[in-house]
Amino acid sequence: MIPFNKPFLTGKETAYIEQAVSSGMISGNGMFTKQCQHFFETKYHIKKALLTTSCTDALEMCAILLNIKEGDEVIIPSYTFVSTANAFVLRGAKIVFADSKSEHPNIDETKIEALITPKTKAIVVVHYAGFACEMDTIMAIAKKHSLFVVEDAAQAIESYYKGKALGSIGHLATFSFHETKNIISGEGGLLAINDEQFIERSEIIWEKGTNRSAFFRGEINKYGWVDIGSSFLPSEIIAAFLWAQLETIDDIQAKRKLIWNQYASQLQPLEDKGFIKLPKHPEYSTNNAHMFYVLCRNYDERTQLISFLIAKEIKAVFHYLSLHKSVFYHSKHDGRMLPMTDSYADRLLRLPLFYELDLKDVSYIANQIKAFYEH
């Protein structure tokens, strides 16, 4: 079976983990944590980066930093992972779901302003498949209405919007290093702070509500409990693993793009014949080759294609279900139809894409999809 995903090891992960253990400090915020954070701050022009145990943790930190409380409203795309919404629901927010664009699963920026009310506090955008949302428009809407923007850049490392790194544009942003992402540490995430007003408090929330970071920098002579927070800081073992990956990011990205481009080239004839649609990144966005998906014509066709590929020993998987129709939130949704979200939930199919995927296997997968439609 060709798996959907296979975690890639650069070969240095275990050596760096041993180095971290030998240092006598594995509880976090050591040498590897600082190296990873500095990498994001310098390479992507992020004002302050903080490693977290997951992208979910980073999103929960965003909700705390924005002082989200009962009765606040947060605009979020319905086509996303549950963590994007859950982080704000935990603080008491009402989620106002936005539809996706007709040409891409990203949030439809033309639909956002109509969703804003006096209770709206933030707009959360998700750069799906590593393709950028229309950030100029979204930031302008936020400025006009005095709102904050959070970029969920879980899938978007090494992708850019008009030359700006995704995750460096919104007031806050989050990244994921889950095993399915381009750069991994098993679990793991990062909070990017681009608005300086949040920097000092972010460190306190990160350190369980204490000013411990300032103490270790020698800025204060003792530390204590000064705010709410939680155990968002990951262990040095996670950071050591991550550093091995970040060192190899150029090589990882080059191979993923090679795979992505071969899929696109081999499957283009099927799009030309109207059988499927391929992902198209907008002209303002680069492509970080996080994911290759196809859009089938309907739900039943996708189901049949999944079964066909499994019979050919290929694991292809669908993705998100519409959050506005979820068991947990459908009764809280305002009843608006979100047709594009539902369309992607029914039609989108992700193909295997990982560093060690052989190009011959890519060709085999593409040929099997062609065979399905020929029959």
C-alpha cells in the first residue's frame, strides 16, 4: 500500500535529542527552542516566535491574547480543522462561519464584511494547502472595523503572499509541525506575534501565567503568577527534533515541489476533459507543495475513486467536513447556506505526498486515476 503520508527523518533528529538530554535541560526553552524561534523570526520576518506543543495550543494562546470572552464573535472559515474554531469556543466566543471561494477552499474575502457586527472581535483566516488568502483585502477590512486578524498557517510554512511570508502578516499567526506537515516534530506548533503589543503578555501566557522568561533574562529578581496561562511551552526534545527538520527545509521543499509538479503535469489531461479540477494557486501566492488534491465532480464519484485506489494499493483521503454542519455546532450556526464549503467537503480528495514518495509511484498513482476515469 502506498500510504497517504510517511514522516520523513533527516537523520539528525536522534543526535540532537541526545544532545538536548546531555545538556541537562529538556523541559523546554533551551538552546534548540531558541534556535527554532530565531529561525522563524529571521527567515520569515516575524517579530516574536514562540514554540508550542501544538498548533492547537498556539491558537488557544491567540484567543487568550485577544481577550476573547463570552458574547464575542469570531469569523472563521467553515472549511477548516476543528482546532481553528475550538480555540475561540473555549473562551466563550460565538463562531460566525464564512464560506470558501469558488476557485479555492480559502475563505471568501468578499463575504467577510457582511458578517461583521458590533460583537465581532477577530477574523481567523486559514491558508489552505499552503495557498495564501487575499491578505491585503482582509487586513484592510480588519483595520476599517478595528478587528484583529489571526493567520492559521498550519499548512503554510515556506509559502508567501506578494513576497511576504504567510504567518508574518496578521496580528497573530500559528504554525503546525504535526507529522502530516512539510516540517515535523511529531506534534508541535509555533505562535507568531507580529503586533508588538502582544509580545510581553505572550511570554507570560506561554509560561503558565508567570513572568518566568523575564526572570531568566535577568529583567526581574523573582517571578510569580501574574496572568492566566497554561503549559504551552514544549519540551526541548520536541525542539531538537524540529531543528533537524528546519536545517533541511530547502531539500524537503524541493522534493515536495517535484512531486506536486509531476502530479499536476500528469493529471492535467483529466482536467482538460472535465473529469476533475486541479488545485490552482492564485497569482499573489506561492506554492509550498503541502498538499496535492483533486476535485471530483460529486460525492459519489469521490467515494468510488477512493475505493478504486485502495484496490490498487493507494491510500487517498478526503479532508474536512463542514464545521457549520457538525454535530457540535450546527444548532449554534445561524442557518446560512455555505455552498462552496459543502462542495469541497463532498468533492475534495487528497493524494499521497511525502518526501520519500518515489516519482515512479507518483506516476503510478496518476495513471490509476486516469484508468478510473477511462472506465
